[in-house]
Amino acid sequence: QGQVVQSGAEVAKPGASVKVPCKASGYTFTGYYIHWVRQAPGEGLEWMGWLNPNSGDTHYAQKFQGRVSMTRDTSISAAYMELSRLQSDDTAMYYCARDIHIVAAAVTTGAFDIWGQGTRVTVSS
Amino acid sequence: SSELTQDPAVSVALGQTVTITCQGASLRRFYANWYQQKPGQAPLLVIYDKNNRPSGIPDRFSGSTSGYTASLTITGAQAEDEADYYCNSRDSSNDHRVVFGGGTKLTVL
């Protein structure tokens, strides 16, 4: 079935960057898109972008363009989301999630079947 | 980006049927997916590509779409169905992107 595992928490200062890891196991890492979704305290889900672990291609939500970078290390089946120029409103739970469709389908429908437990990022001076 | 609109809160009596809706222009072109999220947990996919259930999801959950509105129906709601529910779909303004609805808090009375 597979799983994706995330680290527990990160703390960063305003203006700094944070890099959140997501380690996949139990399935072919390069076969499925990885998406990043965040959730501010008490708020809804917000899609940030996707990574094609096979090609390294990415696509980001307009809101995060220029400030987010999604990368991968296929040798260890890990994906990373780096967010720069952090502000207090970036304080949120950050989830990685696997797309239910294979990358060969060349499109996501937004269906994410495996989620990490989330990484809590706190931006505070 | 496109928007998906959900009612903030819905309630249902135990054992009754409830429908949660999601409205948006993207739903004319693209499938809706539905997620259940309980406090302190990651979201769980309950319906994908309009009306498919991942393995392990009870068949009391079903999905449909009509025009600009997607619906999640729970037939015979159980106490454990009390949760937040989110819809999402591809973004009609850029179909490489994904957009989420604001979420509906379901209370089972």
C-alpha cells in the first residue's frame, strides 16, 4: 500500500527558509506525483504544488510562485518542499501526499490517497 | 485561481442521510474528490474522480456531480462520520493546478 513519513516539527525565524522532508516507502517512488498541502491553525486545506519524482518536473500554486521549491532524491525515495522568505502567516501544518494516479497518466485529478502525518512549521522570532 | 464553495457547517441525525455540496466552475470540466479530516489527523480520501471509493471506505459514502455542483452523500450517517469534509478538483484557470473548497464541518446528532 505504501506510506509517506514526515518529520515532526520545524521552527524558523521570519525571513528565513524551511525545508520539509517527506520519505516514501512501500511503493515505487518515481511512479506517482507528490503534492504538498498546508493547513494553517483552524483553517482549511491549501494546495501548494506537485512534484513529478520521475522527471523532477514541478508545478506550483500561483500564490507560492518564486517562494517555493519542490525537489527529490530518488536514491532515498525522498521529496522536499522548501519555502523561503517565511512570514508569520506561513505558520501551518505542511502535508505531503501521494497522487492516486501514476505519473504516466500525465495529469493529476487532485486525488491524494496516501498522506504524511504532517510537519508543523512555526514561524516566530 | 478558481474557487470551490462549501457550506461551513451541516448537521445530520444519527442514521439519517446527509449531502454535502461543493460549487465551482471547475466542476463543469473536472472530477471532484472528497476528503474527511478528523481533529489532529491528516485528511483521508473518501471519494475520488467523482464517485470512486478507495479501498476501506464504507459504501455509505458516495459522490455525484450535476452542473457546477459536486455532492458527497453519506447514507446512514454514523457517529464516526463527524468530521470536516473538503472537496477539491483541478483548477479550471490552470488545469495543472488543484484547488480545495473551504471545508464543511459535519455534526452527527
